[in-house]
Amino acid sequence: NAGVTQTPKFRILKIGQSMTLQCTQDMNHNYMYWYRQDPGMGLKLIYYSVGAGITDKGEVPNGYNVSRSTTEDFPLRLELAAPSQTSVYFCASSLGLAGGRETQYFGPGTRLLVL
Amino acid sequence: QKEVEQNSGPLSVPEGAIASLNCTYSDRGSQSFFWYRQYSGKSPELIMFIYSNGDKEDGRFTAQLNKASQYVSLLIRDSQPSDSATYLCAVRGATNKLIFGTGTLLAVQP
């Protein structure tokens, strides 16, 4: 049981380049999330999904796009990378129980540097 | 006012002492409260959750919730050097999204 997996672990992008951060979970969780964490800061929600085909914006969605075509996968797309997108990106998943009494499980993270 | 506030620390305690980590939140409608531990360069891992007022104990960890004061805390008894990490408080409100604090860095001195 791998849990939540993310690829790549580390990437350097030039300004203006694009890339996709991959996230896969094998726990059959309905909910999936993308967060970014800047140094010394908490996690900020970028996008989330409550099921295949359904996505919604979080606190900091600008410059990102997502899709959810399957329950397992939730890729995050960066278009026209900017230095402000230098961060550590975490994908997470949860069952999606009513009332919010549930745990989010985090992937190992992707460290992105935009130069 | 930030939605979830934590003292960034570092909080330094000697080995064997009690570490007390505090968190306040602004949304009175918040229902669920979580403490995550994050080691440097690693992903957050859940250590405690609490939904009702009062205390909840799990091993060396005790979470305390006071909804009237909008305050949640984490006590770590018999602190060990392996407890040295950043502790993130997270709160789930009416929107069903988790809002994280910036974390408190705990350093346990041998």
C-alpha cells in the first residue's frame, strides 16, 4: 500500500516554462488536495477535488490548473512558471466523510525551484 | 487577524519536560481540529485530532480544546529529542477545508 505518491521529487524550471506535478493515491479516497508550503509558512490550499470530474479553487489558485479524470490521479499543472511559484508542493487525500471528521494523508512532496 | 495563529517559536524544552504548544483560531463555526508534526524536509503527519471540548489523550500526547475561547493546545509529556519538529495546527471550518497555522518549531534539548 503506497498511500499518496508524488513525482518528481525535485525540479528546476526556467521562468516561463510549464510542467505537471503528478499525484496518485491508492486508498480509494474521494477527496484530493494540492497545497504549497513556502519556507517558514504553513500550508496553503491551491486546488481540491471531491471526486472524479469535480475540482474547485483553494486560497491560492492563480497560475495553476488541475484535472481529476480518475479517483486515483490529481495532477497539478503550472503554466508559465514564475519565481513566486518556488515552493514545496504537497498532495493529500482523504475519504471525504460528512462533518469533516477525517484525516488527510500527505504525499512526500515535490520541491520546485523556478529560476 | 490570521485564521489560525501559532507562535513560530522556537520553543526549547529540556528532555523529559512537558512541551506546550498553542493555537488560536478565528472561525467560531470550526468543527474539527488537528495537530500535524512535520520533520524538516518531510511531509506533515497527523498525530492528534479533537472534535469536542476538553482533553483527549493518546500516549504522551494530549490535545485540549476550548471552543468558547477558540483555543486548542497540544501537550507533549516526557519530551524526547525525536519530538523536535515543527507542529502544525489545522482547523476545519464550515467550508470543510483545512486551514493551517504557520507552525511552531519545537526543539528538545538532550
